[in-house]
Amino acid sequence: MNEALRVVVADDQALVRRGFGMILTADGIDVVADATNGIEAVEAVRRTRPDVVLMDIRMPEMDGLEATRRILGGAADEPRVVMLTTFDLDHYVYAALSAGASGFLLKDVTPEHLVATVRTVRSGDALLAPAITRRLVERFARRDSGTAALHRDLAALTPRELEVLRLLAQGLSNAELAASLNLSEATVKTHVSRILAKLGLRDRAQAVIVAYETGLVSRTGPDAS
């Protein structure tokens, strides 16, 4: 039997908190706390030690971006953070991904997708909705100096790892990477793990950002330099 999945929901709208809480609870997920602003979210995480935080970007007193930075500031057993937004190209989402968030959801998400997202990020993967995430990164990478850029040197990567990173940044899943490179999924997972370790990254979401910020993938196309 799988260990219970623990979630904190942070949003200043009561209907969002209650609605998401009901959906997750109905699927056997334990909603251990909710929060109406970033300050409460940080405290709730410290108090309950959840696996996943659903974090609204725009909240009073402290926004979700600053709360995410504080939650993912290097403490042991950090949870995964998924940002909630009403806009699919909110510029703060890019900053949040740079700060360590594992992905984002639109607030009109279906119940099935909400549950799948929480379970996906709990398993250690990032939530990459390829089309939206790619558009998000293309729009804001190397353009907004106010965001927390992930400066990394790709020299440590092998040619194969660079190839994997380039395709990963296009939103390909492990299965799609394996098919494209004629490799097994196990080998792809090993390459991805090595890329993350060498670059000091949390997950695939940050790897996508690095690929754009370093110019490995450009806004004019994956093969442009």
C-alpha cells in the first residue's frame, strides 16, 4: 500500500481551497492544511511537512513566488510546489519554476488532471505540459533580469546528455525521448538523472529553463544557436 500523500493548498479564494480540498480528499489524498496567503503557506509547510504544495501566485501579504522561495530555501525534506494561476502565460510562473517549483496548473483544471498532477510531482517528476510550458519559457527566458535565473555551465555534459537535454526542453516524455534516440526508457531515465545531478537541478522543469537560458534551445527553434 502506498504511503499517504500529504498536500497543502494555498489560495486566497475560499472556493478554490475547498474545491481542490474536496477533490483531493475524495481520491484518498490527505489535505493536511490550507492557507490564505504566503505567510500562512510557509508556516503550514513547516508545521505539517507535506509532500506537495498547491500554491496560488497572487495572494495578499506575501505572494506565492516569495513563499515558494522560502519553502524551497534549502531545508531538508522540501516538498514539491505546483503553482496555481488563472493565466497560462503568467510571468511569475517562470520565476517560480526558476526558484524550484515543479510546474503549474490553471485554476480551471479538471478534477482528474488535478489529482494526476499531485501524484506526478510527488513521484519526483516535474509537471511539464509541453505546449504551455514551452511557450512560457520561450516568452520569458533571457528576457526578464528580475527573475531568479538558473545560470549553469553545460560543459560538464556529454554530447549524448546535451542531446537528451535539448529534446527534453521541447517537452518530450521519457517514452518519446527513448523512441527519438532509439534508447530504452531506463537508459533515458539514467541520462536525465545525470543531467540533473551535474547541473544541480531539482527536476525537469528547471532543466527546461536552463536549456533556454544557455541557448541550447532558442526561441526561434530547437536547433538554432
